[in-house]
Amino acid sequence: MTMGTCRLLVAALVLAALGAPAFAGGGREQTTNDDTTMMSEATHEAPMLHAMVEDGSLPPLEERLPIASDVMVEEVHEEGQYGGDWRMPWKGIDDKWALSFITEEALFRFRTDGEGVEPNVAKGYDVNDDATEYTIYLREGMKWSDGEPFTAADVLFYWDHMLLPETFGKALYDCYYSVDPETGERVRAEVEKVDDYTVKITHAFPSPLFLERVAIDNKWFFAPAHFYETILPEFIGDARAQEVAEEWGFADAGALGKWTGYYYWVWPERPTVRAWVASNDPNSQRFIMERNPYFWKTDPEGNQLPYIDRIVVDKAEGDTALLDAISGGIDLLGFPFTDFTMLKENESQGDYRVIQWNSSALASTGVMLNQTFDDPHLRPLFRDIRFREALSVAVDREALSEIVTDGLTEPRQAALLPGIPNYRASWETKWIDYDVDRANALLDEIGLPWNSEHTRRSFSDGTPLELVIFYSQDGNATRDAESELLKSYYEAVGITTIIRPIDQGLYHEMKYANQIPASLLGGIGTVNVAFRPDNFLPLRVLTEWYGHYGLYNQTEGEEGVEPTGDVAKLLENWSRVVAAKSREEVDEWADRIIDIHEKNVWMIGYTSPLPHLFIVKNDMRNVPSGLVFCDEFRGIGHGRPSQFFFEQ
Amino acid sequence: MLRYVTKRLLLMIPTVFVVSLITFYIIQLPPGDFMTTYIAEAEAAGERLDLQAIRMMRENYGLDRPWYVQYGKWIGGIVTRGDFGFSFKYNRPVMTIIRQRMAITIFISLVSLLFTYMIAIPVGIFSATHQYTWGDYLTTLLGFLGMATPNFLLGIILMYLSFRWFGNPMLGLQSPEYIGLPLSIPVIVDFVKHLIIPVIVIGTAGASSLIRVMRGQLLDELRQPYVETALAKGLSWRRLLFKYPVRAAINPILSTLGWTLTAIFSGSTITAIVLNLPTQGPVMYEALLSQDMYLAGSWLLILTVLTVIGTLVSDILLAWLDPRIREEYS
């Protein structure tokens, strides 16, 4: 509680007692921003920074940017104007990723057309013919947000002092290992400094996807050495590190390392290379990120980015974002498709436009059966491909689309979307025709007889057949309607279905304990199986269909269920993807993985994915629509927020 | 009297201890722990966590120990050092988090409480003294409506009306454009405007039931023989009413002070979530959901202490106000 707030409370009490005019006037009051934020041809920098340069508190622009040839020129949709605050609600520090996505600057980033990566923090790269040596060039004269130079030493520091010792509690990322094609052994890469602005990464075996994998696994392959040398125990000693941690409000140096090493962008003390940097305590009611005066990108006219002055987020307690949006209090924020009608109806009142991005999900509705579920009756049944086909054809996808998604989706299988590598049309349309007779015939063939009243099926030994579908209550409004409809379709072919919506924490607990027999598909998907295969392969406990196969792989066989048959083949093919010598080879083995998926349909999908919505204030410009919204591309970050601007 | 108070104060210690033990145990009861929630949220955000890292974090937080060990460590810290532990979720000392919203919570609660009493007591008196008139029926109807309407629903309705009529749902306690500005008349006016809905919403529910209590108690008192005696002796109605029956009828309000104190401290949780108020309620709700044990536990411990103190205070107040009770102590 600050003094200011205390005074405010007292003053308000007095005023309330005096009977202050309530609801005086109406409508939204705007504080007028009287400093004119016209783009100045001469300065090429934001007026607020220019003023600081004038009074000598900031070096001139040329000294803040990298040398002319190394400045990154960002393509902009139109030349912007400086100024404005990007306002939106956030849920506090739990919502840290929302701000990360907006401000993230990766070493290599995905191109907006989705076709691979391009240098971002890096200026460029060279790779040798067998894809074992990657030479990465940095930008000469580039600076951290506190003005310190950004050099190869910062990359080496990150590698030696943060990645390898696991300072922030994460094991070294997969992308830094290459695989021996003969033995399958994983070998760690070597990182060395060539000169101040060049780093070389050497793999023992070819790693043709290294750059893409770094762009997914470890976007920030660098850390400010000069900063960490003042907080890490290995430089200042344990006792001092503990003191520093407590000064920052953390319990111990470990917590400080984790929170500033991984979730670093919310701490004002930590220099970054992002367009906006934290300016106050993220636990405050209002958290503000201000423009980075040393940001290293300009528009084609040479104006330093970002255009927008600040990102201002206010802590929201509940789901008030929608109300906030339609009353015009939000500049740009993503919304689920279920809010489409509400958002559209209030477009003019809220003075915003609704734009759509595409999803990378496999389907919007669907179901998964846990292949390792520990039940003597259900496990063989779930592994029976005929049962999965029966569940797929027992559902009227058209009706599901009409009821759950207002008819905005098309019938489809849970398959890769068109435009994504390894896409195939045959998978997309497999088992999608509504055919109750076929479903019944399959179930009869498996040996699941009806009872005498013909109301439900049981196993052949008389054990009742019950399909329990769990889903986590994460606020997705379509889940209830979806699950109830699926229940009615499944029960129409004799499969007793029980729907269990449960708490998100409990759901994960049960998932790790392998207690979830069946689940809703949710938004799983990928932009490229070879980059991010998690939903397709049991690498760890994550996606419900492979259950404890994932644990087996994660614990190297100590726990879990050993993959056999086609699942084992998936992993075999994956190890070939990882050990591939060329992109063609990667593609070939990824294709095999998709073949196996198409054959087995472990993830049963019913309707096509829904687009992702953003509301954008009408005066906010340069916000593209129609891009792919996904974690790999960092959500809205894929739209290059540093070139968004407010029309002044 | 002094002996009585001392005895009560000493009895508080075992009470608080047992209650804290039980609450701590109950917080642990739901399946999973803080890490489960953490992993769930991290996965939803696209993070990938390996088993090793999860195990390390559990150890760091002491979550791998049985609950009574965790309890012992926590209560030991409180008793010996006044240290309520760390919140897992915020990575901050528990007291820092509780303190952050304390003033605003107490302020809103007090204003709503004032509102409650200002409405409930006069209306209750009016209702009892005008029994079975249209005025009584009207206040009874409104009272029941107020009691039957869930707070949060009233909140949503008022926000909607405010949005329709004024184009602003009055979320939170300040308009965004005023946050962080130095104190000035417009800032205060804006703040007071934002107080209206929360105070009405939080105050109405309490007021409605209090009207009923006040009315019932007062009706009981008005039928007492001493009232007739006093009237017969020529005491004016108004003087009589406020000197004797009203004073007696106000007892239940005092005896519920024990709970009122906790309500002041916690703020109204669901209402605060709906209206987006930065009070304790939502923070604690989140803490309980995510099993942020030390935060949730400390909060419940403070509530326990406040309830116990509140009960004592209301007993003392009752004795002070009501000579009949006072006689029993001496």
C-alpha cells in the first residue's frame, strides 16, 4: 500500500461524507495527451526519447542503434506514428507469457508466411554442407536495454553459466543435441566464440533443423552477462546471492535464478533486447512496459521501433475482459471464437474491429482414447482400431458443427491442416461419414453384445462397458455442449458414456497418474511435426492418447508402459528425423510418422478448428489478420507488435 | 470482568492452534499440490517441463514432505520469527501479498458496513413500528428480494445498467486513465463513482437480512410490558423507543461482530471477482484453488484469529450495552 493510495482513501471518505456528486456526467472521460506526437522526419526516434537526448540523459540515436549495416529493418505495413499506450487486462504475473509473446525477440524467428525461420537478433548465419557447423553472426553495436553492448560473450555466458548448470531449472534443450544415426546416442553440441560478433555451434552429427529447433526450444540463446555477474552465486558467493534474492523479495537464490533466468521479461532490473521493457514491479495492480531506448530495429524510413510508447496492463480479477472490451477499454486482445457474436454486436460501441487468425489445431472437437489405460477390458478395446472407427463414424459431424460451433466448422478428421508440411487429404477425410449402421457392425464384430433390452452394450463376459470422458474446466465454453452431444451419439450405438468435467489441477494429476481413460481433443496441433512433435509422439507425459508411453520415454524405461507396435514405430521414425542429415530426409521420416497416424487415428476429430479472434481498437494500425495463431509462432507476436501503432 | 477477559484470551491460544491445524490439513486435502497447478498452467502456455525439473521444484518448496512437517515448519516460523512463509505463486513473502491489498479491502468493507447499518437500522425500526402497513410490506418485499438475489448477480445487473446508461461498466476502483495520477478532485470523484456499485452490492445483502433481524427483535421488545408501563407513565413515544426497545433490539448486531470482523478483512470474494475489485478475496480464492498453501493457510489463520477476537469483543460490547448480561459476569 503506497502513501498515495492511503491518501486517496482518506480523501475519498471525506468526499463521500460530503456527498460528492455521484455518476456525474457519463461516458468515458479521456485524459488529453497534449504533447504532439507527430513523426518528426529529422529525429527518427520517439519524442519522449528525443527529449531525453536533448537534455543529455540519453545518448543520441546513432549511438544507441547498432552500426548502420547491422540495424534490422523491419517491414511495416505502413509507416507509423510514435506514441500511445497499448492497454489490456492481464491476470497478474501468472499471465507472464501473454506479455512475453508480444515483446519476444528470438535469435531466429519464424517468417510470417510460416516457411521456416529468419535471423532476428542474429544478423545472419552460415551452415556447412553436412549441417554440423552453424556460424551465427550478431549485430555489431547492438545494445541491451541498459545500454551495455550485446556481444558473443553474452551468448557464451548464457551457454556456460545458465543453460549447462540449469540455473533456471530447465534441462538443456533437445535442440542442442545431435544424434548418432548408428547408435542413437545423443551428443551435446559445442559452442564457441569466434570473435565479438560471431558464435559457432558445432554438432557431432548433422542437425539440419537446428535453427528451427532453437527458434522453438530456446528463443533467447543469450543473456546479459554484466547483469548476471551481479546476482548469480558463482560470481558473488552464496551469502551475497541470498541477500540479493531477499532484496528482490525472493525466498532464495534458486528462486531468483529461475524467475529472472527464465521468466525474465517482467523484472525491471533485468536488461533485455525486447522492444518494451518492464518498468515497475509486476506484482503491482498496474504493470507497465516502456519502450526500450536501445531497440535495434527501425522501419524502412530509419525510424526506430517500436512505435507504441508503452504496454499498460491492469490486473483483472475474473473474466471481465469481454465487458472491458465491448466498453472500449482494451486496445488489442485475443478472444476465443465463442465470443464472436458478442464482440461483433458491440464493434461500434467499443470502437474496435474484430480480426481473425487461423488456428494450427487439428480439429475443434474430438476425442482421444488412452492407449495405455490400465484396465483389462478397456485397454484392448481402446487399442482396437475398429472401436476408434466406430466412435468416429457414430457421430453426425454436421449436427455437431451446427450446435457446438454455430455451423462455422466443416466435418473433418483430426489431421494436419492444409498448408502444413506432411499434409494429406486422405487423412483429413478418413472415417468422417456419419454411419450408425457401420458403427454398430464394427462394435458387434469386436464382440460387444447389446443387453436384452437393446439399450446398452457390455463386454462379451458381461462386464458393463462404460466410456468415461474427462475434460479440464479451463473456461472453454464449447466443451459442455460438445461432450453432451458426443455422449448422445455414443449412447445411440450402445456405448454408455459418462462425462466428467474436473478441475484443471486434478486433471493434470490424473493425467500423470494415467487415470484418464478418454478425453476431449482440445486445441492440440502443430505447425510442423518435425519441429514440435509433442502431440504426435510419446516423448513425455503430455497428450492423453499415449498416456504412460510418454512416461516410459521420459524416464528412459524406468517407469511407464513400453511402446510396442505402431507406437514403437513412431518413436523409431522420430529418432530418424532427429538424426537426419538433410531436410529431405527429415521430411521423409516425418511422412512416415504421419502415415502411422493416418492408419491408426489415435486422435479422433469431428470438426475443423475455429479461428482465433483479436479485437483491435480502430485507431490501432498495422495489425495483420489471417496469420497462424500458435505457440510456436508466439501468438500475436507473429504479427510483429513493434510495428503496431496508434493513429494520432 | 478482568478475570473473565483473561480466561477468554488464554482459551484463544488452543482454539487458534486447533483451527489452524485443521485448516492446513483441509487445504492439503484436494488431490495434487501447487506443482500440479503450476505444471497445468505452464503446459497450457506451451512450456515443456521435464520430470527432473518438476522433482527439483517440489523439493525446493518442501512439497515432497508430509503435510504435518510442512505445517510444523510454517507454524514454527510464525511463532518464532513472525514469518508467515513464502507464496509459491507470487514468489513473495506472504505478508507482502496480504499487506498489498489490506487498506483497500478494509476501506471498502467499512464503507459497505456503514452503508448496511445506515440502511438496515432505520428501515428495520420503521418496519417494526409500522407493522402491517404498506410501508412495512414494501420494505419486507424489498428486504426479501435483496436477500434472495445473489450478490454477484446484482453486481452484474448494476454493471450492465451502468454500461447501457453511461457506457461504462465501472469495472475496478479507478478508471484506467486515472490510475497512478497524483491526488486531485477528478481522481477522487472517479474513485467515489467506482465505489457506488460495490458498496450497494456488498451492502445490500447484509442490509436485507439485518432489516429482518432488527424488525423481529424490535417487535419482540415492543410487546414487552415495560413499554406499556413507560407509555402509561407518560414517556414520549420517540424517547421511549430509542432509549429502551431499540437499544435492546440492537444486541444481535453486536453479537455478530465476530463474523463482521472477518468479513471486513477478507472483503467479498465473489463480488470482488465479478466487479474486478483489487481486494483480498480474489487473491485468496486463487491461493486456495492453486493450493498455494502458505498464502492460503496464513490467510485462514488470520481469519481465525479475527473471528476469535471478534467474538470476544462482541461479548464485551454486549456486556457493556446490556446490564442484564453484565450482571451475569459479576
